[in-house]
Amino acid sequence: MFVWSKLSASKWLDAWEDRFHGNPNFVLHVLKGGKSVRVEVFCSTKGEAEAIAKQFGGSVRKLTSDWKNAGPEIPPPLKVRDAFVVTQAAKAKDLKDLAKEFPGRDVISIPPEMAFGTGDHATTATCLRFLVDIGRARPAGWSCADLGTGSGLLAIAAKKLGAGDTFACDHDPFAVAVAERNFPRNGVEGIETKELDILTWKPRKKYDVVLANIFSTVLIQAFPVITKTLKPGGDIVLSGILASQAWDVFTAAASHGLGFPEVVTKGKWVTARGGWMNDLTA
């Protein structure tokens, strides 16, 4: 067993929690005085720990104790409307048991890895609920772009809800690799994936549904690009927004013609569903 660790200013605490949320091997320590935090991720191999260090800096050390038998407990599954059960379980028997326990629902398996989006975070869960409502209101074959896909969960759900042309991207190459493993794991295919920086991306297509579960600061900067991806009459779902930053996000969105009549706040997080303001007032 190896552990990656890094000291960081406490102002980045929320960002670290978001980056590794859903990973049961992530530990965050607030140090004495409250000005600094120590971030740790326990890994089964040195390569996994070094991959994190390559991306975020920090150090890697080997643990001398035997941690092999201390496997993390799988949390209860997330139920989304009457459509999905999202679980971190990956064993065939566990998935079969869930299918029997929740007949009529699709079971989506997203094992915890370094990519954000196992479904239990408030932002991802609320996005899923909005997505179910959107998918059921649209004829089969609607197109979807999942910007900041993380684990690929939202793109998987979109395909299971009847989406046709589906695109998923992330700036993190590890997240793209995780998403590409999760697609066949959940029996979906035909999702185009790409590693890219949304701030410099030049989209060539427009989509019926755009999902952007991204940090507030990036969302605000990315609206000129995001608006180029949404078709007239399209639906857009935003998340990853801290409640304290929501007003700034919605103000920036409005300056680019987007409005959000449906807003859900869960704890300190905000998720919103909207579209072009001209469509909303028509």
C-alpha cells in the first residue's frame, strides 16, 4: 500500500473535496491553526500514487502496515427517480442482487476511482434527476454533451434515457480513461470522448442537451464556449456551483442569453436547469 500526500492552503479545501469525492481512500486533515490542510490518497500500487503526484505535486511513500484486507465499505446505492440505481459496487453478484431489489430500474456501476462523479455527491445526484426529467420529455435520439464528464456517469445515464449522439469530455486524461472503462461496464457504446480544455475548445456541433458539472470559476469563463454547444430549444444543466458563487454564475449566464428557472440547493451546492432565455419566455 502507498499513500500520496500534499500540504495545501485551507482555502482550497472545497476544491480538494470535490476532486476526490467518491474515493473512499481520500483523507483530508485540517492542521492546527486551520490555515493549512494535508491531503492524502491511499493507493494499492505505487503507480496509482505517482500518477496523482504527477498531476498535483506532493509526495509518495510506502506504508509498512498490511492494508490489503481493509477494503472500504461500499455505501448504499443512490436511487434516481424511478429510473436508476447508481452504485459503487462492481462485482457481478452485487449488481445482480441490486437488479432484483430494484426491478424496473437500470443499475449503473461506477466504482470509486480518482475521477469525480460516483453519484453520491449532491451535484452529480441532482444533475441525474434533472437529466431523467429532460430525457423523458424528449423523443428518443436527442443529442447530449457532457462537459467535465469525470467518471462518465451523466453520459451513461443520457444514453440509457434514449440519447443518440453523445459527447463526453474532460481536461483530466485520467478522467477520460476512467469514463471509457465505465461505458462498456454499463453496456453503453457510441459515446465520443475527448480530453480538452473547455476554455480553449472550439466546438463544431450543437446539442439538444448540455450538461456542465464544473467549478463556478470555470463555468463563468466558459460561457462563451458553452453557448456555442446548445441548440435553440435546448436544455442546459449546470452544477458544481457553490451557493456563495451562484449569483455570479447566473449573472454571467444571463449576459450570454441563458436563464435558469429551476434551481436546487443541496447543502452548499447549487444545481440549475435552464435554456435560452428567448425559448423560456416564448
